[in-house]
Amino acid sequence: MRIVIVGAGFTGIQLARNLINEKNQVSLIDNEEENVRHVVNQLDCTVICADGNNLETLEEVGIAKADAIVCVTSSDEVNMITCSLVDTVYPNVLKIARVRNYAYYVNTTAAELKHSSDFSGKHRPLYGIDYMIHPDIEAADAIVQSIENGAVGSVLTFDNSDLEIARIKVEKGSSIDGCSLRNSRNLTNIHFLVAYVEKDGKSSLPSGNTVLSAEIILGVLISKKDIQKMLELCGSEQKVLRKIALIGAGRIGSIVAEKIIKPQKKITFRNFLSDISNKKSQDIVIIDSDEALAKSASEKFPDTKVFRADASDESFLREEGIDSFDLAVCITHNHELNMVLAAYLESLGVKQTISLVTSSAFSSIAQKLGIDVSIPLRDCVVDSIMSHLRGKSVKEIHTVTNGDLEIVECVVDPKSKVSGKQLREIPNLGESLVLLKKSSDAAQFEIATGTTQLYSGDHIVLISQSSESKKVLSHFSGSN
């Protein structure tokens, strides 16, 4: 593929690096000389110091022959205008824009939904943008997903399925400590599959001889109902999250709160008795030191306790009993503060913590600090963009740890040569493993085996080395 990237910030550089590793032709444009000098020394691609919203510049780097343009400058307006400009002259080029202004994103999405029938035919998408990526929404979705799965670690779920890939640490002295992967199956009757193993910040695909020693992280494909047994096997447990503190009432905190705070039911005598006996009801509080944000949150969530306070103030935490909460979610705009707060709260007695961090590099630091789950904001954005760049057959992409591995959900294309074959009959899959398959007429995924047969329209989930991902996907997409 030929991809033009406008904006050489962290996201632009990381995206370019991923695409170059897959042997794509990448051109990077930025109007800051310092950024350009920095990129030239890092990446093997065309780099130009110029304004990306200039058609002559875009044509100079080959936009006419490009498959896609991705606009990730610091200006939402530049990103949107650039996509609109390209759409006017080159409508067949895929256009992706990162937009941080929530109003832009929400209003555009609402308009597209309202007029979806109008856009289904000859009409172009609004602003000429095929996909609009909002970082806060991508991060909030990942945080909510982790909360819903008990904050046991980063969790990847699949639509209409009770299967998930959970990131679980092997504790010292646990039943599985020192056991090979092959022999670990004799320790339990639950059905699971280890998708990847992470050790010292490096991720790899396992074999039957892989030893599951203490302190390593397992990416385990397992049914939700069996997650507790798997945690026990690894020397841990899934805690019930009844008392949750959301620290940070900014955009991400507000989105998370909207998704996890249940609307109040109309009180009747029967509901009153039911609520008294319901031991699983959640107690959620919101904390922010900013007066305006705290006031806004209290107005938006009138049935939820909102505190304008410093979450690092131990006297406040003990007075309100926050130190005894089951989960603290640190999602302020200051990502370094999030890590410090999460580690501090765990030291005071909070059972589980989630921290929003800048990137996967900070996730490694967060892990060493004892934080249970870290959500890397920038990586969420890169994953989302990569999913859209892989073509219509690819539904989602998730990188593992520092990007060594990719978990991809895709659809078997009618032109694919693997249609009608069993997995064990497909050659040259390289460093990869097919984890799940869902037939086109089935409701749920099933764990794949060597005898699993593939047909056109089947959804599959696989994991592979990032450098091999494009080659592996070509088997299923029907491309060369």
C-alpha cells in the first residue's frame, strides 16, 4: 500500500513505523523542521517539510497513486480540511482524520446516522472523511471494557461471544508456576488457550514446551465463566468491583462515567426491597480537583457522589473511605500523575487500579509500579487507524505490549485460496496462530483447532508477529 501521513508527532511516527515494518510505501509530511529532522534519522521513508494541507505538496509525494491519507496533526481543522481537499480531487483515496474536538466528532457522527440512507449511494461522507478517530473515545472504550471484566488486566472481548483474551500474571508459588504449557492442561478441566507470553517487556508466541514461570504475563483465550478458575490456577483471584472511584472528570472520565453509571430506576416498594438485598450494586464516586469539571460532573450525574478534592490527599481519602474501595480509575489529563496516583492508592489499600498512560512504553513502567491495568492512549489511536488501513476484510487490530505481536479480527474473502480448507492444510502462515472462528451463519466464536475448516464469510481472530501480519492476512483476504 501507498500511504501519506500528515503530521509527524508521536502518533504519526508510530503509525509510519508500523506501516514501514509491513513493507508499505510511506510518505510523511510535517511543517516543523525540528520534527522532520527527528523523523529522518528514525524512519526509512519519504519525509517532507511542508504544509500537508497544500495540494501541490500532496501531489509531490504521490497522493494521486496513494491508497490512503491519514491526517494526525495537532490541529483538528487542518486534519479535516486536508481530507476534504483530497476528497475533492481524489475521491477514491481512503481518508482518515484524528479529531480531538468532541463536538466535531459527535456532531459529524450524529449527522451521518441521521442521513445514513443519503450517504449509502452516490453521496460522499461528511467532510470527505471516511473514518474520524477520536482518541478520548478509543481510550474510554478500552477502560470500560477493563472495568466490565473485573480489572484483572487488559482484556480483549469479541462481539456476541463469551470468549475473551485476558492478560494474567503468573504468581510465584502458584499451581502453574514452573509448569510447561503442555503439562498445564493436566492441572485443570477448563478449556483455555495461551495466545501469547510476555516476559521482560517482550511478547512471543508460545509452544508446548514454553515454561510458565512466575512473573511472566499470559494472554489467555478463555470463556468469561472460567476466568476465576484460571486466575486461581495462576495464583490470583477476580475481585468483585462494587465500590469504584473515578479520578478525573474530564472528557475521558465523563465518557467512562456515562457508560458505567446505571440510570436510577423509579423507586417502588418492590424495587426498594430488591435494592436492599442486592449485594452486587455498585457505589461509584467521581473525584476531580478542578472546580469547573467537578461542578459539570455533579450536574451531569446528579445521583452520583462528586467530590472537588485532591485525590493525593490522604486525609480526604481516609475520611471518605476511598482507600477501602475495590477499584480506582485514574483518568486525569496528566498521565504521569495517573500512574503516581494509582500506585499510591494501591499502597493505601485500594484493591485494583486502572491508569490512563501516554503509550505502551509507560505501560511497562506502570506494570513495574504494581498498577493492575494501564491503558495507553496513543496506542489505542494507532490500533484504530491500522484497523481501517488493512481493508474491508479486517475488522479490528490490537497490538500486544510494545507492538511485537498483533491480534487481528478479519473476514475470509470470497477470493481467498484458503476457503474450503482446514487450518492444518494452509501453508506458510509463519509466526502466527489462528485463535477463533465464527461461521457466517453462526452466533458465536469457537476456539480454532487444526481441523477447523474455513469458508468465505467466516470471521477469524488470529495472532501473529507484527512484521508477518500483512503476509499472514493475505491468505485470508485473497490479496497477493
